[in-house]
Amino acid sequence: DQQVKQNSPSLSVQEGRISILNCDYTNSMFDYFLWYKKYPAEGPTFLISISSIKDKNEDGRFTVFLNKSAKHLSLHIVPSQPGDSAVYFCAASHQGAQKLVFGQGTRLTINP
Amino acid sequence: NAGVTQTPKFQVLKTGQSMTLQCAQDMNHNSMYWYRQDPGMGLRLIYYSASEGTTDKGEVPNGYNVSRLNKREFSLRLESAAPSQTSVYFCASSGRDTNQPQHFGDGTRLSIL
């Protein structure tokens, strides 16, 4: 049973436009959510997180939105840059960031 | 600052062989983790160690053992490797604050024939 789902395996966006990556979860006990970025042959790198007491968190070009009633979160990247091309994973946990449950990942490609 | 270092980077084993994957972190983190990633799937937690001297099972612990050797090092052992354990293995660490994000190593690509 996949508790965290990223239903889009891939996404292609033009440079300078907004990239929106989506993630759905089923476990209502999850209260902490993170996004990681992964380049080939490297480990995931932390991007941004959000606690369930918030509905938005912003860090530079990256904004994460959380809709608890829909059990849905999204990552917005604006403007998108070529270096943003990578696989993005959302992850969720209950009571802190220790036992993370990851989605399958979305491959983002930024086209010049 | 190396962060999280995993050795080896690549390994090929025959079915039934044993193998220990090594992980070390230099960030003075309390918690360490082992994940596996299979094609088309996210990372799945195998085992974790919340602090030196403690280990707990994650989502997919069968076929694996772990040792938290000291605060810096956390090893993952396959006693009798099976083809289903062919995967990329990632080690991670995090600090004392439970909301601190995990920092990952670059992975060990393991193939079992």
C-alpha cells in the first residue's frame, strides 16, 4: 500500500516558467513533509519542508503548499532553471523527520 | 566536509554470498538510516538507529542486519544475498532535532547474480 504517491513520473517545463510537482498521501497521521532533489549517481538532497501546522513554506524560488483536507502537497519552482532538471521526491513522516515514507519520484526536465 | 560517506560505490555478488555496506558521517549526527531504492520506486527504509547503541526495523528489514558501531558509523549486512536484494542502497544521517532533514550519501549500487 503506497502511502505517498507521486502520480506523474515525468514533467517537462520551459526555462523561466513555473514547475509544479504534486504529491498525495493517504496516512492522516503524517504531520511533516519534505521535498528532496536527486541528480544521477548522487544521493537525494534536501530542498524544503513543511509542518502540518502550516499551509505554505517558501525558500527562494521554491514554495511548498500543503492541503491537509485533500491530503495533497505541491512544490512550485519559479522561475525554473536548467539546473533544476532532476528527480524530485516527496516524503512524509509522523512525529518528526525520522521514519520517512517516500513517493516514487517525478523526473523534471527544464528545456532551454 | 565529506558529510555521509558510503563504501563501496559498486559491488557485484553471487547469490548466497555475504556483504557489509559501510557508512560513516562526520556531522556529529545522532540518527542514521539505511534505505534501498528500486527502479520506479521511492526510497524504502530498511533499518534506522536513533542514537548510538539503538537500532530499529524500518519498512523492509527482512534479509538485512545492521550495526551501529559508534556515533559515526552504521553498517548494513547481507548474510546470504538474494537477487531480490539487487538495488541502490543509501545511507543517511540527521541531527538531534526530530525535524532536522536527513543528509544522504551517494549510494552503493549492488547487483546480485
